[in-house]
Amino acid sequence: MKKLSSALFALSLLLIQPAFATEAAATQAQKPEEVTLTFELKGQNAPTLHIKEAPNGIVIEEYKGKIVLLNFFGKHCKWCMKEIPHLVSLQEKYKKDFQVVAIHAQQTMTPGERHLLEKKFHFNYPIYEYSDNPDFTQYIAHRAGWEGGLPFSIVFDKTGSAARIIPGYAPEEDIAQIIEALEKTK
């Protein structure tokens, strides 16, 4: 009798086990609801930008369909100061399909410092402060592997996918080549 009950018990385990395995596999196959991060980039004298996480980059609602160069710079960075005139020139030249968005990533500029920079460079693109937008800046730093060196730029294609990361200074001609190559893609 003991042998028969042991055999029945073993048989029941064999019949029940596949049911648990199937249920476990079905549970694992169900993906948790994916969360898409959103940000609002805010700044003085700059429009609020609505940014949504994308699988390979970001989408800035206000510049949807444009190539976007996200530039991190600093007021005390000599290479940043050398790069700004190039960005102003490129923004003017490619304004139909291209947009520069800059984030000042050093100690917050005083109104006087900002005024002097604006007077010197005649910015034609929006500038935001890291201190006003730390969540977005930290998110981008994590995704792009940025460790704080300046200047640092990420070029996003027209769909919002990160097409190029530029750590450090980039000559105007190099950025223009990137823009022109991305303009040709659909």
C-alpha cells in the first residue's frame, strides 16, 4: 500500500510540475509595463522644452523632425568659448533642419555673466542652466556616459536617435559634416 501511494504521489508531481512550469514561463513572458521618462527643460529667457525618452535617444517635442545638437558647456571653459561661435554659425546656416540646445554645466551664471556672454556671442539658440534641470542632465550623463568634461555634445537625428557623441571640442566643419549626413537620411 505504501508503494502504491508513493507511486501515485510521484505521478501527481509529474502531472502538476508541467502546469507550474507553464505558469512560471507565462509569468516571465509578461513584460512589466515599460515606463517612458519625460522631462521639462526650463530656463530664463528660453522656451520650456518637453522631452520624452526614446529607445535610442530622446524626442524634444518642440524640435520634432529636426536634427538636435545638445551641447554642455561652461563659462570658464576655453574650448567651449571657442566652440560657441561655430554653434551660432551652424544654427544660422542649417536653421530649417537643425537646432542647438545648450546646457550650462558649471557654477550657475549670474545675470551679469549671462548678459556678457549673450552680448559677446549673440546666441541664436536656447541656453539652460544645469542647476535648473539636474534630473535631465543626470539622465543624459548616465545614458551617454558623460563624466563632466566640457564641452560635450550629443547629436540626435530627426527621429531623436543619438547619432553621434562628441566628447570635447569639435571644429565647425566636423559638425557641419555630421549635420549634412543626417539631413540626407530620412
